[in-house]
Amino acid sequence: MESPQLVAQIKERLGEATYSFTFDEKHDKLRLDHKVIGKGMDISLAGILAKYETKKEQAIDEIIYTIKQTFLAMEREQKEGFEGLAAVCPIIRSTSFPLTSNEGHAFITTDHTAETRIYYALDLGATYRLIDESMLPKVAITGEQIREAARFSVKKLPTTFKRDEVSGNVYYFLNHNDGYDASRILNDSFLNEMALQIEGEMTVSVPHQDVLIIGDIRNEVGYDVLAQMTMHFFTVGAVPITSLSFVYENGHLEPIFILAKNKVKKGQEDL
């Protein structure tokens, strides 16, 4: 399938009564504008086509669902606004993720690591809406209140995990599929609790939005396994974040490269 065929399918599935479509063939993007609520979104077609190679029609089903849920969230926000700060959650994204919305409004963000940045979302059930500065005056809430509410809400997320052992190394997987698995990296209490049971070196990985991997690396093979694991998750995730892992020590996260049984902390590559 090529981009024009994909655009045609999206048009057919969504219909032109509610949406208007603008296909940017040069940049391989599709712009959708909702005729009722007056808002829109840009869709990169290359990523969908790549998923279509393996998932076929399921890839199109997923993007249609995402589009509908996103516009439903926009409509709900427009009608109801915030339903209290309890609905605010932090979102982890790559530092390459845009700093502004499609309308040009700056997102509320906080620096995290050299590889990741914290964004904030209004949870709307089946989906969420990233919070930008234009939304705050409508509800008389400050950016700092958003950040504080998110710090509280992430601690309420469940932290059950699955355990796996490979070549003497132990890996813990959090995969609740609630949209906030990677966000659990911000739960300091949970990370500190895990650190108490780690026998080797503790690593934390967020290759994509829907998984958090904690490693108990007890030998050099563990780093190779971790590198392969994070790269796999990074390539298959719906919302990739970073293929790098972090060493967790004394409450700090330090990005590391893992190359041929050696680990190199970022910033020390030339030492």
C-alpha cells in the first residue's frame, strides 16, 4: 500500500461530512480538520504504512480509533473543561517530541533527562489530551499546579510487574497498557523500593510509552540482553521514547550506551 491508497481508506472510514482532509504528498502527511469543533491534527503516513506491512488492516483500525478518540477528547474538553486536577497525569516523551501543539501553543513540560522530557495530559478515559498553555486560563490553573497534581497522580498508578531471568540477570516488566507505563519512571518511591532488592546494577528503561523495564544487571551478558531488549521494544512501540537505558543510582538516572559488552555513560564516550 502507498500513501494515496492509505489516505483514500482513511477518508472512506471517517467520511467527509465531519472531517476535511488535506494530503501533503511532499511531506507524506495528512491534515484532518474537524468541521464541528474547529480543531485539527496532522498524521504522519510513513509510520502507519510501516505498521501496515506487518499488521495489515489492524494498523488502519488502530489509526482510525486514535483519530476518533482524539477528536472526542477535544470535543469533551471544549464542552466540559477540566474535571479536577485528579485527571492530570505525567507523560514521558523523547526530547525530540514537539514542544508546541498543532495550533502553535506551548505544551506544559518539565526537563527530565538528556533523552526524555515530561509532558502533562488530561486523562479522558479511552485517551488523553496533552496540556498546553492555552488551556490554563480557561480553568484558572497554573503550570505549577499541573506539575504538582501529576507528581501525586503517578504515585497512585499500580506497579505490579512480571519477572524474567536471563543468564543470571533479572528483568522486571511493567506493562499495564494504560498509557502511563513509562510514566512510572517518575515514581521515586517505587524506584527506591526496587533498588532495595537489586543485587547488581539497577537499570531503568522506557523504550516506548507502554512499557517500563527495570534491570538487575549482575554480569556483562546482562547489558547485551538489555540492549537487544530495549531496541526491540523501541522499534515495535506505538509511541517510541528512547532505545537507551538508564543506570539508577542514589535517586539519579544516567543514560548509558551499551556496546559489545561495554556500558558507557552518556557524556563519557570519549574518555
